[in-house]
Amino acid sequence: MRNNKKATFGGGCFWCTEAIFLNVDGVKEVKSGYMGGSTENPTYEEVCTGTTGHAEVIEISYDQEKVDFDELLKIFFKTHDPTTLNRQGNDVGTQYRSVVFYHDQQQKEQAEKMIESLNQAGVFESAIVTEVVSAERFWIAEDYHKNYFELNPQNPYCAAVIAPKVQKFLSGYGK
């Protein structure tokens, strides 16, 4: 188990990011939760108000022998819009901000280098606004968020927003 590492990303709705990263070979576990705010033990309802300062995030446990942090970063940047401040599609508010919460200096440097490289290459029409900040306390989301897309495929949001994202990801990466 010493090859297991953590990565924490906020890329909008955690239902979307969880659904994508659960399909990555080498990812052992994905937990939805909250990070970056001031409220102790926040609830989904509190975070949705945008007043707690938390972002919806996923905490990924991964086997670095099978997938490295750079590959996780590539997937992260490819599967959300890192150029919109506090917004992903119709989801608007600081809780939906694009953020990499790094767990060590190497992750910080890798994230900053990736952002610089993507900006210099002009991969996106606008500059990347993704925050790169030190990981704080992770508050796990309520149980009903776990595997939300898989358990609720007929939910209109899942069908309209998440399913196309997952399909696009799978067609490019496979599992």
C-alpha cells in the first residue's frame, strides 16, 4: 500500500468529477467532499449557499505505479473548464471553482507547471484560473453523494450533464 497517494481536485460538481475518475486505471477510491472553507463539518446544503468558502472536491486515492499525478492532472484539465471563475456550466458559485489542493511540494510544482504549459500552448481560448492551494481538512460529503451518477443515471442532471462528460472521457481514454 505504500504506492498509494492522494490527489484532491475541485472541478465543479463533484458528481461529475467522481464519475470520471472512477474510470481511471490505478485510481483505488474517489470520495466526494468539501475543502477550502471556514465552516466546521459543512453540509451539502450549507456549501451550496456559497457562504462557507468550501469547494466541492473529490479526494482520490491512487496507485502511483499505475497512474501518476501528471496523468491525473491531464484528466482533470481535460474534463472540466479551468478558465471560468467560480463556474462550471450552469453551476455557479465559489463552491464550483476550479482548484487543485496539493498534498506536497511536488504536487504544487507539477500543477503550476501544467497550468503554465497549457496556457503557453494556448490549449484554451482564455487563461486558466484554477487555484493551486495547500490541502486543508477534507470533509466527506453525505453518503447519498457516493457513486451518485452510477446510482442515479435517470436524474435529469446526470443524464444531461454527467453522462456526456463520462462518455466523452471513456471514448478518449477507455478503462
